[in-house]
Amino acid sequence: MPPYRDDDEDQDWEDEEADLEADSDEEPTIACPYCRRQILEDSPQCPFCQNSISEEDHPGPHKPLWVIATALLCLGMALWWVFAAF
């Protein structure tokens, strides 16, 4: 017996594809730098988390843990070298 096939489901899939194509005509969106939800690109404030969206308010990139650990290790080695010379 062939698998059950619902023609309505095929129509729904085609409708969803048409909606996705229509969405490309809408205004561009970006991820909010604070809550990561999609907002309009020219929004002055995120409607979800209420944070201001501007270049000045944008949180800086986070440093990976290995960068911080390496910097602390180098600082420790430099201090050890300085105090070992005395």
C-alpha cells in the first residue's frame, strides 16, 4: 500500500514557499546585539529587550576564554622572570 499523501499538505508547503519568497521584499532585519531576536535594521530600540540600538551602545566582541587565559599566563611568567632576577 502506498504511503498516505494529503494533497492539502502539498498545497500548504507551496503556500509556505510563496510566503518565504514574499518575505524577501520586506525590510531587512538584523539580530539584536543584546537578545539576538530579529528586529528591523533601522530600529532605534529593540521591541523585545528595550535596549537602544546604536553603534555607541553596541556591546563589544567578547574575548574567548583561551585569550584571557594566555594573557594571564604570560603576565604570570613575566612577573616570575622579574622577581627571579632579584
